[in-house]
Amino acid sequence: MHDDRSLVEARLRRVLDERIRPAVYPESVPLEVAVWHAPGEPVPVAEGLAGVPEPIAVGDAWGAPWGTSWFRVTGTVPAHWAGRTVEALLDLGFDENMPGFQCEGLVYRPDGTPVKGLNPRNQWVRIGAPVAGGEEVRLHIEAASNPVILDYHPFVPTALGDKETAGDEPQYRLARMDLAVFDQTVWELALDLEVLGELMHELPVEGARRWDILRAVGRALDAVDLQDVGGSAAAARAELAGVLAVPAGPTAHRISAVGHAHIDSAWLWPLRETVRKVARTTSNMTALLEDEPDFVFTMSQAQQFAWIKEHRPEVYARVKKAVTDGRFVPAGGMWVESDTNMPGSEAMARQFVHGKRFFLDEFGVENDEAWLPDTFGFAAGLPQIIKAAGAKWLLTQKISWSQTNTFPHHTFQWEGIDGTRIFTHFPPVDTYNCSMKGSEIAHAARNFKDKGAARHSLAPTGWGDGGGGTTREMVAKAARLRSLEGSATVEWESPAEFFTKAQAEYPNAPVWVGELYLELHRATLTSQAKTKQGNRRSEHLLREAELWAATAAVRGDFPYPYEELDRIWKTVLLHQFHDILPGSSIAWVHREAERTYAEVARELNAIIEGAQRSLAGEGGFGATLVFNSAPHARDGVAAGGAAPARRTGASSVAPREGGGFVLDNGLLSVEIDGRGLVVSAYDIGAGRESVAPGKAANLLQIHPDFPNMWDAWDVDAFYRNTVTDLTDLDQLVAVEDAGAAAVRVVRRFGDSTVTQLLSLAPGAKRLDIATEVDWHETEKFLKAAFPLDIHAERYASETQFGHVHRPTHTNTSWEAAKFEACNHRFVHLEEPGWGVALVNDSTYGHDVTRTVRDPAEGPGTTTTVRVSLLRAPRFPDPETDQGVHRFRHALVPGATIGDAVREGYRVNLPERRVAGGAEVAPLVSVDEDAVVVSAVKLADDGSGDVVVRLYESRGGRARARLTPGFAADAVVATDLLERPLSEGVRLELTDGVVELALRPFELVTLRLARTRPGA
């Protein structure tokens, strides 16, 4: 037989495009359209419906950037359409290739009832099936003219990302606004041909199945009367029925499809627009659930449910009903789909606390899965947190974006730093916006790396980013793929149903140990420094507020601010979303975040100050207490207590021979040369130099920074090829800073200025470095380098509830790919018996490299730590990081890992001085420094119980005695939601003390019941 494949395939494409798809709507009449443009920000529905519209015609321009236009469409169903299905086709000017990234609308009835969302791939509204003819049609559309930020030529700097700079030029032109007859049979024919045509392209040419489909398609096309598609569609479908009825083989890959709309809580749009995106999408999905009995939809992020509840209660009522029916599935159990690299220990825990509690309170749903399809890598401390929240599964897709190495599994056990394992799945479909294309389904089956041992995978199906979710076409295609020879099978299932089956069939899944590092988007650890600082400082202010409010509430009559803390935590958690905290959103988002963090700081400082005043008492004239919020004692003040500080020792600054200065406090001797660089940091007690021979530390370096794509997200390895050391000096002077000997260094470079204060406090074995940068560079990367005289094959970076080790070498491509990584408060390097820590108050990105010294510098190796300070990408925010920034770091020679932990907390939790004379004993105390208390608070249920969270911080076994500073009746170990654990640690409160034995990095939450008066 002659090979006519290309002829039939080309015929299929043209007939589908030019005859069959247009015949889905064989008749139409125009609707009358009028529009009212809301002034300023979006208005309530009643106000939008009441606006006085003016006529507008198809083809007219509309929609200033970030504006809202209320369209009114009216018309009459022609009488001769009686008995037929009629839909309104409402095209606001969509580009069908950009679902989720442009204008969108929500359709209302005249009474304000929402109908469904409008998006580029979902432009229809059902009027009747069938109609009687003569019906009056009146619909209202709340249309958002969101500008296209990520256009066909991506990453071009644009002013459209901030309402203040976007201008008022209309962004769209009104397209089709019609009533039309919907021909169900033609629509079904189109989908039959799409599914078979797409499947055919994925099958081997040598196989009979491909040819069976090709011949059936040819016969169907022969049966189509091109002048009467509607009249011949049934006959054409009959020609395809046979090949569509052949079931899949018993070894076919099995796909659990779940309806999905990955909606970024902010990204190329502001938070307020996400509120509307969620309302549009959930309106769509609840409507689709009513029409499609097999369909299941899932949505993560409790914050998004809370937004609908607050802003669209009528939509929320539909969502709640669908959740009750088991069709609309709340997933993930987190407040938002957060970044997981940068959030601190408590913040990561609270993502699950607030997310799971919302789903439990609102729906009675207990989430067993973490759902993070788009997060930019996963910290090694996360498995323990997931388990401590009462969950056991994780789903993500993002690791498939890695540029260098291909991850070896799709289903596996992920082991965290403490040994906790979480059953994890990466959908092999390699997208969280699956549209049921044959190429996607075939890719999932081919790509699945666990063939032979397992055969289940999951496909999140629907347009995301506000694109409206799953479409009726996707549901129809999935129905045809339920069991179809040559294809993976497709079945609508919830995440829990998928995970239950997948885990049952793969009980001995392979294990991956340590972080799930994304070999991409590394610059998100640095972009938008003020957003990152706002997050870090908010986390520590929340720690202080809970600690001192709980202490004051237990010790006196201070009212514990339950509602305020709950609200503020949710605000901070929201801003940890994976396009806010990483710095990859438009200017509007980050300007708004800066204002929000300032308000959070104001509120939390007020709570802290009120509680501390309550505790401090009146005191004598001039009496001052130092409140220590850190988990370790300092200057004679207990952790979590307050007392007069008891500092000893002195520090001095003296001229250095050859230029510069020497700082000395008897513990450290620090030499700063005439260039203002640290050329020696000598540990006097150990007789050990920190700075590598011939090198200088605290060396600022600047690189060109123009990645191949994803400007705010990426830094590519070639940035290192060009570097400029910033050694030019404007000022070098000795000063005194709060009792510490110090040197001020001022430099200018490009259009920027940096001022640094290097100080050595009495009794402190650390060099404090306060840096202020007035930054006005473009597409540059600023780092601070610390070349250390240490030979280390690995180093430690703090992560949630512990630290992770990374190699300093690049033996493999996996190691080489980690050229920029994340740390929290410290990086620590050591040789046996001696180490160095570098701690920070608000930076995350860093790199560590090891070099063999030039013979002129002597034998040995140099290990260089570089902290990433600032970037200046131009997309999506062309003004990223412009302005003044302040950072605090400290170099700690002779540091053990315990010293690194302590100093990391110290720099992030500065002491507070309060007038008063009543010393404050800690509410709880722990007698082992390796065991770190991460939170002290009152129980969320308002019972007055005290909740303490603690962890082993050094990676070893630890025994500790926890002593409550109040009368307590009982202690119980709980999960993160403060519910008693059914298994695990059994504790006793004996003679007012709790004995603890912790495994390396073990996380424990304790609930202490207070003795009630009269008990």
C-alpha cells in the first residue's frame, strides 16, 4: 500500500481548522454592547452593575492597563432557533495563545449572580439547551484589562508592571460579541478527530494501530460534506467509532487527571487581581463540575479560598457545596504555595498550620499531601515539617525545569535532614497546565522513569495563571482517553486517590536524600532585597511578639493578641508565595510588599513593647533591662528572659603599620589594610588565622548579570567569567560604635556608594559588618567575598530546623550545578577542631568555592565564601533594587556549628532595652544549647496552654531538661497543629521538669497545660 500519511494528516489539519471547528457555531447574530469604565480600583459588583454604560462596537479599543470595564451585552434569541442549543460568544480581544496572561472577565446575571469566567480558551456562556426562541438575553461582564507583561518577545523591560507607570493607553480591542447556535455533534466530531489525530502522531509508523487510525480518519473526512458539516457530522463520527472503542492494553501507563488551575497568588499581576482571578476560575470550575459528573477539580492555597470567602461569598457557597460533594478538592494544606528555600523554620511550619487548619475548619478536610507544583526547589528540612503537620505525600513538577541534570525518579521517597521520608511524585507530563493533548499524554508515558516498578502518574489538567482552569474540551478528550489503545489511560481522580494507588503499587520506591535543588532560578535567592529583608525581619518579630506576649499573659494580665498574631502570620505567609519572596513579581507587587512589611513591623513592635513594659515594671531611676529574645543566653541574660546586661572586656582600634587599622578585644585581632579590606582575622586563643594568605576578606565584587532568559529568576554560570574587585576607597576612619571599636569604610563605584562599619565589640569573638549600599546599577550582581584559610570538602548552610551540607568541590555535574545556593542565618566551614561561620540578618544567596593556592602564597587550599547582596535585573521590574539597602553580617573565627547557630540568632534578634527594674525569668528554659527553642506561644485554641517548639540544632544526639517557668500540670507532644500525637514521644512532667532525648535535627512540639488557680 502506498504511504499517504502526510496527505491524510494535512487534509485533517485543514478540514478541522477551516470547516469543522467553524461549523461548531453554524449561525450567529450580534449582541448589542455597552461599557462603563470603573474609575480607579475595582468596584463592588452592585456598583459595577449600576454604572451607566456607553455604546461600544466590535473592533473598538478598550481597557487602560490594570483597569476594570463593565460590559453590558443584550440581545434576543431568534425565534427560528427554537429547540436548539444557544450560547453567547464573548471575546474581549483575547489571544488564544496566551491563556492566563491577559484580559479576563467574570460574567454576571442582572441580579449580580456570577455565571462563569471568560478567558482566551473559554469564551462561551450557555444561554439555553434547548431554547424556546425569543428569549431576551442580558449579561454583564466585569472585564479586567490586565496588560501583557510576558509577551511573545519575553523579558523585555516594561513600565506596565506598575499602575503608577503603566499609562492609560487601551490594551485590547473588542472582538466577537454574538449569540450563536451550538452544534453538539460537530463539537464532538472535532474532538474525536483531535484525539485520534494527536494519538496517531505519537504512535510508531511501523505499528498497525497508527494505520488503523489513519484509515478511519480518512473515511471520516470522506463522510464530511464540506457544505453541510452539521448534517454530515453524525456519519463522520460513525466512521471513527470503531477505532475509538478499542481499549487500552493491560500494561498501559495510568494517568490520574485532576482538574487544576495553578493560580500564582501574585506574579505578573498584583495581589488584588489574584482575588478576582480566583473568583473567575472557581466560578468556571463549579459550573463545569455541575455539567460533568466524572470531573474532579483541585485547588491549593488556603489564602485563595479565604479570598473568595471574603470577597465573593456567593461563589464561595458554590465552592463549599462542591467540596462537600467531594468534587472540588482543597489540596496541599498550606496557606500559599510558598517558596520553601528561604522561609524560616517557624514560617515553614506555620504555612501548614494555617493552611491545614483553614481546610479543617471550613471543610472538615485533612490534607495528606503537600502540593507545590511550581516552587523553585525544596529545602532538605521540609520532609520533617510535612510529617509534623500530619501529612505524608508531596507533589511537585518544577524539578523537571533543571538545566543540567535529569532527576532519576518520578516517584520516590524523599529523605530529609532528620531521616524523615515523604512519598513524593513528580508528574512526568512535565507541566502543571496539562490540556490533554496527545503529545502530553504520550510524553508522560514515555518519560515516566519508574517503568517496570510502577505505572501510575498524575496530570494536573487546566489552564493556570488565571487562565480559567479546566475546559469542557479537556474533559471531553479525557473521556475518549479513558481506555484507548495506544494511549495511556486517563481517569479523573483526587490527589489522595492517586497517591494511595501509587504508594500501594510502589512500596519500595527509591530514596533521594537531601535537598531537591532546582538547577535554575538561582537568582531568586537575591532579587528584590527589600522583600527578602521584610520577610526575615517579620519572622523574627513574630517570634519576639509571641514570646513576650505569652510571657506577659502568663505572668500577669497582659491580653494575649490571638487575632492580631493570626492575621499578621497570614500576611507574612502570603508574602512567602513563590513569586513574591523570590523577587520575581512585577514592580507593583514589591512596592506593595515593602509597605506591608513596614506595617507588620509597626504592629509587631507595638505588641512587643506593650508586653515588655508589662513585664519590666516601674523600677528605679535609670534602671534598664535587656530583653533577650534569642534561644541562647548572652551578656548574662538568660534566653527568653530580661535582666541588666553584664558585659566585660574592652575593645580597641589602633593604626596599622603600612596603613589601615587594627581592631582588638583580646579574643580576636582584626587587621584592616589601607584599602579598607580585612587582611587578617586572628583567633588569639586558638592561634589561628581566618583569612587565607595573600587574600583579603569582605572584598566587594561586582559582575555583569545578563542571563539568557528569566532575568529576575536566573543567574547563569558565565557571570563568573568577568569580575571587578571594588577596592577604590573614598574614606577609611576609626570610630566608636555603641561601645565597640570600629572602622568606617566608604567606596564609590559606577553610580553607587557603599558604606561599611566593621566593628569588634568587647567580649565578642566575631567581626560585625554593617553594610549600607545606595544602589543604582543595572544588570549587575554584587557579592562580598571571604577567602578563608580552611581546607573543607563540605560546608554547612542553615535550613529549616537544622542545616544541610554541600560540597565545596565540583566532581560531578550535580555539584557543579549548585553554583548559587541558599542559606538562612549562617554558613559554617570547619577543619577538625576549628571552623569559621559567616552569619547574616537578611541575605540568602551565596556561593562557596575551593582553590589550591598559588605557590607564591604558600601551600594549602583556600575556601571562599561569597554572600550575594544585590542584583539589578530589568524584568519584570525594570527598577529592581534601586535605592538604599542595609545588611548586617558577622565573621566568626573559631566557630563550632553551635557557635554558628547562636550567632545567627543573635544578629537576627538584637537585644531590646526597656526601662524597668523587674527582672524577667524565662517562661521556659532548656539546659542544653544544642536544643534550640524556635517558638514559645500560647495555644491557638485559646485554652491558655503554653506551646513550645524546639529542635536539635547541631546534627547530633542531645539530652535536655526543659523547665517551665510557671506552674504546669501536664505535658504532651503534639503535631504542628497542637494536636496530641498518637504515637512517638511519651513525656512526663516530673518535679517540674521535662526530660528530652532528641535525635539529630529532631523537631518536637510540646503543649504544657498550666495549673489553674484552685486546682
